[in-house]
Amino acid sequence: MCGIVAAVGTDNVLPILMEGLKRLEYRGYDSAGVALVQAPGRLGRAREVGKVAALEQALVAAPLTGMTGIAHTRWATHGKPSQDNAHPHMSGRVAVVHNGIIENHLALRAELMADGFVFTSETDTEVMAHLVERELQRSDSLLQAVERAVARLEGAYALGVIDAEAPDRVIGARQGSPLVVGVGDHGCYLGSDPLALLSVTDRFIYLEDGDLVVVNQGGCTVHGLAPDGTRQEVVREVMRFEHDDLAVGKGEFAHYMLKEIHEQPVAVANALEGRLGADRVLIEALGPQARELLADTRQVHIVACGTSYHAGLVARYWIEELAGVPCQVEIASEYRYRQVVAPPGTLFLALSQSGETADTLAALRHARRRQGDDAYIGSLAVCNVPGSSLVRESDLSLMTHAGPEIGVASTKAFTTQLTALMLVTLALRQVRGGDPELTARLVHRLRYLPTLLGDAVALDEEIRGIADGLASHRHALFLGRGSQMPIAMEGALKLKEISYIHAEAYAAGELKHGPLALIDETMPVVALAPMDDVREKLNSNLQEVRARGGELLVFADPESGVVAGEGVTVVNVPACCHYLAPIVYTVPLQLLAYYVAVARDTDVDQPRNLAKSVTVE
Ligand code: G6P
């Protein structure tokens, strides 16, 4: 998704802006640009379609310098990827970068054109540049002009604005799209994601909706919006971003995705850290009100998008079986637009790696609005990004501690989400007085989970060896049963996201109700066969595939009874209890997708058309 970086420093800020853009590359984009105040009254701008490297090259040919600047990576929403549509957009002395969608841009465009402004792009953003330019003619300051301009906007935005005549400042604005201020020793910055600024600071102010901020060399001033629409200067807390900067690099790995797959044993250990007692989950570690909220919970509504949605689907099996609590899981973009019946005592559980996914946030806000009417008793965010909107707006939050995830295809964020959801499940079970022996056994197994994941990651070589066989196919089917069904969905999603092979997942029992018609020697079938109550039934499903010439690739427990043979490749997955098997079986499917994508020479970390964090609807 689009990314913003802005800086006001004591030296040329171009290197900081370019480093920031590179750090945002993982979010997915199609063009990039930068604008700097080169001298009072003079703006310089460069924009290129494609990667940040293309912009970098353009800047070698025609360098820009300045101590104040804004930069942007764009993921097209209004208008195709092109140089004209790339940000920053300019109007006279003003340049603007924008994330989000301005919903009333057509009306504003017509109004501005009638006023004589000439548009050079198809974007919604350009209206903002002209609005500020127009307001500057009747305002005392850039801040006032931006304030008046944003008052005209409907929709979602994070904005960075510079003015050639006010070379010492950048104005930022936030409404519905994330924006942080980075407070450094030699300057002050704006970023749509703190990761963009980690090379210059680890101190951040997370702006709130409605905030305007004036950023200059020495610091910043935040102007908050009161409920009555008036503005006043406010003090927002400066928070330290805990990180290991090395974790942001690729290290010895060819891609971030491979690195992040290999990080899973440590990431899951971090997700468990401090949350397990000898034989139970430490509910207090989930937050001071957690015990009360979980005790009052009568059912759970899990809402998420993409990979996070798959984690939610697994959790439904756990929450219903281990805690006896009814659980419903829904894609956020559906949930928020239908008349959901939330019976009294509904816990709203929002699941998101980034904590900024527009649909998930909107669903949370929708639920919170109804919290007073007795249906929803509270909200719990399971999230990887501290300080994100989802975390700030939920009653309770459980951080997954995966560390920065850069590859667009989610890996360690997913397995740590599952781990966190197992903790929530066991906490729900404990407050309901479920048999403590099984709880204790699961707690013991959770402690051993990082080791198991290490064994699963060690399948790397073996899976690399079989990936070529799949790489030449155009389609693939993934089969699983029970809590492995969502893992089959996740395996199919990983494959299509990064290798562009069309892949579908089916509950193995559904095979004969339609998809069996697709099976012939050109349709590889990937199946998950852990030790569970339905393994005999799964074996029968696999026979049905073999009998029709389908090639099978089975990830199986060593004791599952699935035998390799002609047309049947078996990869033995480390033996594990069936509750935790979904977490363990995820790893070989990630590796499979990864090596198939490598064999097909795709852009693994930044697959085409996709974005890491989808902050528009
Ligand atoms: C995008 C990403 C996916 C992610 C989904 C939900 O589509 O490409 O990897 O699963 O958003 O993101 P979230 O941050 O809410 O988990």
C-alpha cells in the first residue's frame, strides 16, 4: 500500500527520504517520488514508475538536495501507475503526498477546475495540492491553509505537505490512515509506518485521527481536533519503538520471506514468552481486565482479512472444542456491511498483523459503536504492531511479537497469531473451569512448539527438491480436514500470492461434490495428513485422487499410514499433537510456495498487484 516519508533536518534529507522509501518497499507499490525545498521559493521533484531503484537512478542523473522534503511510494487506486499519477503532486509552491482515498475528489476537482486550476493527473490526491495552494492565498500560514483544505475532504487520508515559501516545515495530517512523527536528534520526520524511519530514530508519536502536525528541525507541534470541531495544541506521548534494527535486513537469506520462515521458532518463542505458567496460561499477561472479559464471554466473533482470516478459522476449531464457546469467523469486508446478530456476551476479536487494515478497523469501530447496547461486551485485538490503530482502539490487546514482517506474503505473523490464539483459547478454557489436565498437557506442548517449528523449518532442503515438480503446473488443489482445512487454504493462498499458480483449497470430504471433476495428471494435489481422528477418512479421499491419475504431494505425520509410491510423494512432518499440528504444518506449505515461486523467478517479496498492509477499503 502507499507509503509516506517526510523529513526536516539540518542537512540534505534526500538520503533519509530514499532510505525510508526502501524500508517501505515491502508494503507493495507501483511508483515512487520525492519533492524537496531546494531553496526558498524553489521546489524540486522526481517521480518514476516501478521500484525505488528506478527513482534512485533518476536522482543520480538529476540530483536534488534540500533540508525539507516529502516522499511517497504509490499503490494505484485512482489512475494507472504512471509518472503523472505518482506522488508528490504539486500546485504552484505546494507539494503533497497522500495515503488513503478522498471520496469527494470529483466534486472538488470540478470546483477547482472552475476556479482555473489545471489538473495533470487522474489521482484523487491532486485536489489536495490545489486546495492548499488556493487556501494559502487567503491564510496566514501553511498550517492554516492545510487545516482549511482538510476540512473540505471526505474519506481517509494521511498527508505530508510542503510549501516552497515555508522551507523549514512539513505539515502532516491524519484521518483514517496511519501516520507517525519520528523525533530524532538531528531532525524530525513523518512516516506512514515507523519502520520507514528506524535508521534515524526509534522515538515516535502516533498521531490520532483529526490531528494536524507541524514538523520542523527541532521537533513538532500537534494540533488535535476537539469533539466540537475546534483545534488546540495537544501533547501526545513519545513512545520508544523496541526493535532490533538487524531484524529489518535480509541477512544471509535470498529473500525476506525465506528469512521470516526461518525466524518462526524464535518468533513463536517470543509470542509465548512470559505468558505460560507451569501448567496454565497466565491470563493476567493478557491484560488487567482479561479475566473478567473472558469470563463474561458467551461467544466470540473473530474478524480479519487475508492470512489473518485463516488464523481465525483455525481458532474456531480450538475455541469451540477446547473452551466450549461458540465462535464465528468472518472476513472483515463482509462483516462490516451486513446486519450481524451479536447475541449478548459477544467478544469481538480483531485479528491483524499490521493493525491498520481498513476493513478490520472499520468492523471493530462498527462493533464498538454497538458495545453500549449489551451485545458486544468488549474487543480484543491480536496484533503484531504495537501502537497501531487496532491496538489503540480495542479494549484489550494481545501482541504477537513476531517482529517486523517485510515479505508481503505473511509467514511468521501467521504462526505467531495462531500461537496467540491458542493462548486465548486456553485462557477461555481456564476461566470456564475446563479439565486442568488437558490444559496442562497443552501448555507443556506449547513450550515445546518452537523446537517442533525448528524441525519443520529443517525440511527446507527436502522441499526445495520437490518444488520444481509443481512449478510447471498452472493449477493446484490443496486438501485438509478439520483444523487443517484453513491451513490448506493458507497453503493455497501462499502459492497463488507469490508463484501466480492458481490454487484452491477444499475440505477433503468435499472433493467428490465437485472438484474431483478437475482431477487428472495435470492437477497436482497437496494434502495435509496429521495424526487426527479423521486420518482414515483423509486416506480414502487421497485414494479417490490417485484412482483418477492425480499426482499427490502429502505432508504427513510419520505414523499416518500414508505411503509414498508412484504418483505419491510423501514429506514427513515432525510428529505433533493434533491441536498444534496446524501451526507446524504451515511451515512446509510456506516453504513449498517459496521454492515454487523461486523456480518460477517471480518477485517473491513484492508479488505483483499486492500490498502488505491494505489501508484502503
Ligand atoms: C494484505 C496482505 C496479507 C494480509 C492481509 C491482512 O492482503 O498482503 O498478507 O494477510 O492484508 O492484513 P493484516 O495486517 O490485517 O493481517
